[in-house]
Amino acid sequence: MPIGIDALEIAIPDLYLDMTDLAVARGVDPAKFHIGLGQDQMAVSPASTDVVTLAARAAAAVVERADEADIAALGLVVLGSESAVDASKAMAVMVHGLLGLPEGVRAYDIREACYAGTAGLLTAVDYVAAHPGRTALVIASDLARYGLGTAGEPTQGAGAVAMLVRQDPRLLIIDPASTARTEDVYDFWRPEGESVPRVDGHLSNRCYTAMFARVFAAHREASGLDVEDYAALCFHLPYTKMGRKALAGVLTPEEAEARGLDHLHRRYDESLIYSRRVGNCYTASLFLGLLSLLDHSDLRPGDRLGLFSYGSGAVGELVTATVVEGFDSRRDPAATMTALDARRRLSVKEYEAVLTESLEPVGADISSTLLPDGGPYALIGMVDGVRRYRMP
Ligand code: HMG
């Protein structure tokens, strides 16, 4: 029975920083950020738009798009993130409460750096296969932060995606025969109690490209699928140049042209439209690329997509998905572009103020927090470690 994604929705903070402004402030040639990294803008989340807020907004958009019967049939709510706000209580439980989802579900979080969203999706596919008639809600939500003046600063961002997984999906069928590899490496990690990750940036770039090459080769051996069998390849996008380098490792633009496969490079560009304006959002990043592709490409029903997920630490997996007839009626690209255009551009000074304010406010009311975002489910305070959210 085909199982996969029936609805895929996004939530992004309503503030951003222009990468030229950041480059000028840091004394860097703007071309390094726009061309060298492939980033034009970067989403910025104030304390009131925490990772649960973003998760709840994306999940609410999925609930709105989904059939009522599919929400009533929910059996699993799983959230992938590396920006946990509590060391014990799952953020999936918080989102479940904020949205008033049915009581009869399992809700828990998954962690393995940026890979955790994919782990959630594959867990949901397995769950639906094992429980016919039930559905699953998968959320991937993160604030990607490295800190002011760090090498990672231009590769920050924030955002969330949510997906409804069910039998006979109307967007994408997920093939359960994927290929994964795990390797214990310290390219990016965040010890307990530290608010930003430590990262060996250049090592992480090498780990990513090496992992893609290994996983792609192993998947080719297992499935017989090679570059010509994919309509498009989507990548985890810590910055948009990263996936391009990995793709070039299996198919250079010159080889693509010679073999009549230049659609893979064209569609790679089409998968970057949102990420160039949002930046990294860790677990959500691969799916932001997938959304951009679905919204801006000339895909046809039956097309096969390859989705490469990479989580530092490290786990890599190549998942294949098939585009379903009528998929475009399940998406609203204009709404996403309008939301991106409607964001407020911060000055570098305002951005620095947001980044240095506490992510963990103490007290009952943080409505005075710098530049609060006006959307639903905003964090309004925390007492005794209990988080309080403004409801829509
Ligand atoms: P850096 O040292 O500032 O930059 O660090 P660089 O010197 O490597 O330059 C970057 C690119 O800009 C280079 O291109 C330069 O040539 C080019 P490349 O050679 O790589 O193709 N460049 C220019 N281009 C045009 N005009 C110019 C110019 N100047 C330079 N004037 C780095 C960059 C990404 C390492 C840093 O920002 C960083 O540490 N970021 C965080 C880590 C990261 O994003 N790693 C990615 C792979 S790991 C991953 O994806 C997992 C992750 O999402 C976390 C998770 O899994 O949880 C991070």
C-alpha cells in the first residue's frame, strides 16, 4: 500500500537579516555570502518565536489542510529537532497540547542533528504501515544559531515544517527501501547546557560530501538507481552551495550536459528558492528544499525524487519519493512567497540585539521582548520552567 506525505507545510519567523547588510557589518565581500555560500537572507527568531512556536505554526497549517478524518485518525506525533527547550518533556507533547490534538496518540521527540526530521518521517511511514487506517504528524523545527562574529554566523536561520503521513498520500509516496550510513565523528555537536553548537566547519563540509558519495553509491548498488533515474535530487541545505558541491561529486554540470541530465542541476536551483531566503533550519532544511522544488519545478506525476538527509555526528540517508497525481493542488506557493516577502528586514543592530537576548526568558511576561513576532502560539513567559504560549 502506498504511504507517504499528504500535506507538507512550513512556518518561518517574520523577521530577517539581509546578507549584504551582514557582510558589510563584518567587513566581508558580500559575494562570499551570496555566491560563496549561496545565501541572500537569513530568518531571525526573537525569543517569543521559539522552536515550539514554529513547530506549532507549521503543524497548525497541516491540520488546516488535512481532512478532518485524517486528524481524527492520528496515532503518532513525532518531532525532530536539535533545539530542545526541555531535557525531559518532549516538544511534540507541547505542540500536541497547543493544537488540542486527539488524546489517543504517541507523542515524542527524536534527536540526531539535522537528520532527526528524516528519522521522524521514516518512523511515521513505518507506523502507518504497521497500523492501517492510522495517520501520523511529523514535525521538524529548529533555530540554527552559531553566535555573533563566528564563521558559522552567515549559515544561521530558523524555521519548521510539518507533514501529515498517511496511506494513499496526495503529495509524495515514500519508498521504504532507503539507504542509510552512520559514522561517529565530531564535525558539529552541542554539549548539554550550551546554547550554541561547536562546529568544525571545514571538516563538516568534507563529512557531508563524503557521506553523500557513500550513501549514493550504496543506494545505487542496492536499488540499481543511478543519476539518470531521478527527476530531481534534493539535499539537506545548511547553505545552498553545500548540496551543489555534493551533487557535483556524482555529476558535474559538464557531465550532466553531455548526458542530457542538466535537469538535475536546473531542478537543484529550483529547490533553493526558499532556503536562499531562510538559511539553515537544521531538521527542517531538507524539507524546505523539497517544498521549493514542488512549488517551483515542472515535475510530473510519477517522477522519482532522491532526498539526501545529513545530520552531523553523523548519519546520512538517501530516501526516494514518487510525485503523486494532483500534487500541485495540495500546495500554495504564492502564500509562501507572500509570507517571505511580508517579513520585516532587521538592521544589523536589531539582529544583534535579538541574538543576544535570552532564548530562555524568566518570569511571567516577556511581551516586552525586543521585536516580538505577532504570529500565533508565541511564547509569552516561563514560570518554574513551565512555558506559556499565546494562543491564536
Ligand atoms: P568560511 O571559512 O567562513 O568560508 O566557512 P570559506 O573560506 O570556506 O568560504 C566559503 C565559500 O565562499 C568558499 O567556496 C569560498 O571560495 C567562497 P568553496 O570553495 O567552498 O566552493 N568565497 C567567495 N566566493 C565569491 N566571492 C568571494 C568569496 N570569498 C570566499 N569574495 C563554513 C564556511 C560553511 C565552513 C562556515 O560558515 C561554517 O562553519 N558553517 C557552519 C557549519 C556548516 O554549515 N557545515 C555544513 C556541512 S555540515 C551540515 O550540513 C550539518 C549542519 O546542518 C548541522 C546538523 O547536522 O545538525 C551544519
